[in-house]
Amino acid sequence: MVQDSPSRSGDPEHPEPRRDDLTTEETPPGTARATSRNPYRDVLSLPGAWRFSAAALVARLPMSMVGIGTILMIQGIYGQYALAGRVAAALVVAQAIVSPQIARLVDRTGQRAVMLPMLAATTLGLGGLILCAVLRAPEWTLYVFAALTGGTSGSYGSMVRARWTHVVPDARRLHTAYSLESALDELVFVVGPVLATVLATSVSPSAGLLVPLVAAVVGGLWFLSQRATEPPVVVPEAGVKQRSAMRSTGMVVLAVIFVAMGIVFGATDVSTIAFAEEQGQKGAAGVILAVFAMGSLISGLVYGARHWVSPLWRRFVLGILALAAGVSLFFFVTSVPVLAAVMFVTGFAIAPTLINGNNLVQNLVAPNQLTEGLAWVGTSLGVGVSIGSSVAGSRVDAGGAHAGFEVVVAAAVLAVVLVLAALRSLRRSADREDVAPAH
């Protein structure tokens, strides 16, 4: 999953080798060594690090709340699940199409310059969506504001990882920093859906979107106000055409694998809700999904706390295989407690696999395309979630929760087939691994 020919200095299609977290070699001369036994404390003690990481955590809260909050609000006010699904889909599709383009502009122009006007548009879109729903405005207005919200959201997950790449002086701590952000992603998905559901069902249908609206504004402004840690803009060479990060064959393959993983996650969400309802415990669905994310959160923190000596490509492949093995156990689930236990264990395969996938992006794109590359894999995951939710929903309607689990397993098998087909090029990633600092 890397470009076949060796890198050449000054060629944007073949960037210089960059850092990877797989080495056992010594830290480069002049690089400060970690002084804390806690690797997370060590990276967060870097100048400005905890502030931009905390701000990005707040700014990312909407990504786990807006989708489910939109469905709950539309269904609660209009009484139509179908309409709710269409409006949520409009938001997701707009984000999938536009987010990588925003990220590409961020790489060329800078995070603050691009995202401040985008944040204003997102605020307008989400606020307009809430207002139109509360006033029971015509259906087309919901689509307009949903698309505006999704199309201007950007990807704070990719931007915060780009900041870590800028401020972290060595490969080992970059691995820890990426692991921390993946764990925080899971924390968002532990808290967000439960919070949105409680607010929408206990306060008002629109309350589930008010919190992500505030979080987007507060977190976004806090993050973008921190200029000292913003990555510098890489000025393109005169006369050199800047091509998309997706012109890399490896990025295309990685994105397709992430789509398959997203289908697993989206289908799992829908099938879990259906299974809990079949068992007469629909309220337990949120807890089960939180347990799923909690397993991933724990594994992400543990995984990032140590430095691995095995090749990155091998760990990525093993993660996909472990995820497929875990979800295959869904066929044998007969009760809510058993499902929760299986999902907790299966969740341990998620965060390390996502961490390794994000790390692979660094070997596949030029330095001035990092935000775009990270945004593409994040978008691919989101597209997969949307596909998985839709397909599993149809299968659940036709054959019950276990029919939805069949979609989960089929998507996991697809991911395994894709990653094994790309195994040869994944092995070549070792040729791109390097411990030299990027500064």
C-alpha cells in the first residue's frame, strides 16, 4: 500500500521517507528523550500540546452526536423515520464529498484561514436545521441546512493529528500521540450517542443537537485560536501541479479498506439496536454500544503506551483479521449480556487498527498532503458507516437482527480480502519507514 518506486527528493509524487513508530533504533541525535514513565504525560507536556488536544476533543464531540441527534429530532417532531434517515444521509453525503477538499485547502492555506469561515457556516447550518425542524418547515429546508452543516464541518481529527506531526520531535512519541487521539475518538463515541439520546428523549427532540452546536463553536474557536502549534503551510513549487493525495494507489486501497471497516461499524450499530429491541431491552442498546467503544478506548490507550518492534503493515493486517474474528462471534449471541461481552472484546481490535491505518497515511502522501490524506481515510470510514447502517437496516427489516449481523460479517470478510490482496504492497511499506525527525 505504498508507491512502488523509491522516493525522490523534491518530487511531490515520491516524498522523502518520514517517521514511523516501528523502529527499535536509537532516538536521533539532538532529539529530546522522554523523561516520564507515562508516555501520555510526556507527549502532553510538549508546549501547547494538551491545549490543542483538549480543544480538538471538544470540537470532535459533534461527530458522534449530530447524526443520531438529527434522526431523533426529525423523528420526534415529524414522526417519520424515513424522513429522518434521508436528512441524516444528506448531512453525511455532503461531509463525505466536501471534507477532503476542505482538508486539501487547509494543507495549502492553513487551518485557521480555512476553518474560521467554515465554522461560521457550520454554525449557521446546524442552527438553521434545528430552527426549521422546530418550526416544522418544509422538507426541502431540512436538506439544505443538513447539507450545509455536513459540507462545512471539516475534520478536526485530521487537523489535530497534523499538529501532533508538527510538534512531536520523534517517531516513538508520535505513535503515542496518535494513539491518544484514537482513544479520545472512542471516548467521544462513548459519551456522545448516550448524551444525545438522553437529551432528545428527556428534554426535547431538538436538545440532542444543541450540545453539539455549542461544542462545535467553543471547541472550534479554542482550537483555531492556538496559532503557535498550527502546522506551517508548505508552499507549492512554482510550476509544479499539486495533485490529489488520492492519486496514490496505496491511498485508494487504504480508503477502500476503511470503507469496509465503516460498514462493519454502521451495520453493528443498527443490528445491536434491533437485537436489544428483539430482547425487550431497547434501552440497553446505547449501553452496549458504549461498551463496544470502551473496549476500543482501553485497547487504544494500552497500545499507545508501548513501542512496537513488529512492522506497521503486519500489525495493520493482524488488526483487520482480529476484527473479523471478533464480529463473527455475533452469530452465536443469544442474549444482551452475551452481546455486550462479545462487543467489548471485539472492540479491542478497533483502535489499534485505526491507529495503524492513520500511521500508514504518513508513508503514502507528501508532507503537504497529510491533512488531506488523513481526512480521506476518515471520510471513507464515515461513508462506510452510512452504507452499513442503510444496508443493515434493510436486512433487519427483512430478517431480524441476525440478518443485520450477516452484513457485519460480510463487510469484515471484505476487509480481510482487501487487505490480503494488498499484502505485497503493504510489505513494501518497510522501505518507507524512517526514524529521522521531520523538522
